[in-house]
Amino acid sequence: MSGCGSKGAANRGAANTDASGDTPPISVTVGKTESRPVPAVIAATGTLVADETSDIAPKAAGKVADVSVNVGQFVTQGTVIAKLDDRDAKLEIATAQAGVKQAIAAVRQAEAKLGLGPNGKFNASSIPEVRSANADYQQALAELRQAEANEARYRDLVQTGDVAMVTYETFRTTRDTARARANSAKEQLDTAINTAKQSNQAIVSAEANVESARTQVATAEQALADRIIRAPFSGFISARQVAVGEFVSTASIIATILRSNPIKAQIQVAEADVPAISIGRGVAIQVDAYRDRNFAGTVTAVNPAVDVASRAATVEASVENSSNALRAGMFVTARITREGGGTGIFAPKTAIFNDQATQSYRAFVIVDGIAKLKVVQLGTEEGDSIQILDGLNADETVATSNLDQLYEGARVVS
């Protein structure tokens, strides 16, 4: 390869010759080439698209009071996009809250009617009207028992002839009267118990009205919350369709948001390569905006159909994009890993010199303090290293600095 040195390199050597005729050594730093496993890949191209696109619509109709975002702005999930006029919603909340107070007052009134305290437990026998009716009934029962005893005693005396029939009839009438009074008292007691139960049912009904009123408050509060439109997920605002003062309905689109992390790459793969691709395969993509960066992704879907015109299938890959460097619509070149692979030679990227005069890439191998010029063919980059397809071998020492001063046969010191 000694014949590959350029005339400019020879001139540089002559210019650097000292008075004694010796060229002073050039100071360089050095690195090592190494052999690494190289996976087999499928090269393809594609386009970045948003992982999700959402046209954000309000949950309620109303006049737009504020719009908080602009096109191109990145927002996180839950960020306020816009607000609708909320005066009517606040009035509905106030009305509903007043309804709760009225319903609670009705409960307290029904409880007081039965002599119960707030949240008191119902017991029919403890109600004053029931206690009074029960006392009357017990009194009537006692009188009935006394009258029945007297009637039985005088009935026996009539049979023995000790008492006249007219006297017995008086006690029999008294017994019948006491029985009728006891029956009436029993009916009054039953009526008092039923009335108390009905009053207690009124409490239950009033308590149900309280829950209904509270539900109306919750509904009104939700209606107020629905007047604030928030981002459903983190992403970029790609369109803003409304302005302050417009009236919108639930069918109106307030803004469009694109989920950008992860971002989706839609890659067109030749039909011959489709069988080698499966979900979970690694993908490395590059875009023109960041030529020095590789973005890692994973295959998430393989379209089962092949396009009849291009004879290619669409492969989707999910690509991590936490820095938001990647944007929907960017053109990408992709390398999808597949079964197989081999080994490759890698050198530090700083060991490669782009010779504009010959439009070639060159490296200098250092052997016994002498620079040996090598023309190389480059492959893919991996971090600070680059694959050498031809021109270098593994475990060679290469110069990594002052490459523009080196030439074939130059003496170097490291």
C-alpha cells in the first residue's frame, strides 16, 4: 500500500525535514482495532409516524373561554388544553348543594316527628304515641280480666241459686263492655304502630332524597370538570382548531395531539426478507437530522399482506424517543436484526481520515514507529467505533490523532 501516498503527503514530509536531513517524528495517540460479533441485518427504509394520534373533543358544549396550547408545543398528560365558560355549571352546583341542605332538613323533620335524634335508630315501641296506646291497651286488658273473673264467679252463684239472674247479667254486661274496650284499645295500638312505621318510612324516603341530591351535586361538579379539556397523553400539539369565543359542541375538535414517545417506525421490507422478521427483533434506525446517532427500537408488528405494487410488506417498530428528537414524518433508514451473523473488524472513529483529494477513507497502522497508510471501506457505527469492511485486520495499532499530518512511512511517536 506504500504507493498510495499522495504528492501532498510527500511535500509535507519534505517540509518537515530538519537541517540534518532527518524528518522529526510526529506525535500521535493510538488505538486498537478489534474483532466483534456482527449480527446479520436487513437494511430497509421507512417513515416515522406518531404512536397514537388523538383529536381532542370536549365532553360538554359551550363557549371557549381560554386556549392554553399552540401548535408544536409539547404537553404532558393532564395538561390543560382549553377551558369552556363555566358560569352556568357553577350555578348548577350551587343549586344542587342547596337541594342537599333541603333534603337533610326534611330528614331531621321526619326524625323529630318520631322523637328521634339525628341518625337515631327506629324502634316502634319507643315512640310516644305507641307507648300511650300500649298503656291504654294494657289497662283495657286488666279491666277485661277483672270483668271476666267477676262474670265467671256470679255465673256459678246463679247456678247455685245464691244470686239472682239480674245481678249476674250486670256483671256479664260489664265483661262484654270491657272486652269491647280492650279490642278497641288493641286497634288503636295497631294504628299507632302503623303510623309510626309510616313516619319512619318517611325518614327513609327523605334520606333517599338526600342521596339523590348529593348525586346531583356530583353530576354538577363533573359537568364543571368537563369544561376543562386536558391532554389524554403526553405528546406534541399538531393542530389547534378553535379560538377563544367560539361555541363548540361535543363533536368539535379542540386540538390534535401526537404521542411521540415511543414513536413508531413504519419500515418497508422486501417480501424475500419478511420470513426472517419476527416480533421482538431489534431495530436500529437513523435519520438525516441526526446522522451521528443510532436510535434503538423493537419490531412490534409485521403486516401479513405484501403490497402488490412494491412487493414489500410494512414492518412496524417501536422506538424509544424520550428526548423527543424524532418527529413524525421523518425519513428513516433501518437495520433489522435477523438470524445468523458473523464477526467484524472495528476501529475507533478517530482513526479514520476522510481524504477529500481522493474521496476515500484512510487509516494509518503503526508498525515499529512507522505509519502505514491503509485505504479502508467503512460499515456501520457502534458508539465510538466504526466497522471496517476492508483494509484493516484485528488487533492492529492505529493512529487516532494528527491524521492530517501523517503519510506513508512517516515516523511517529506515541
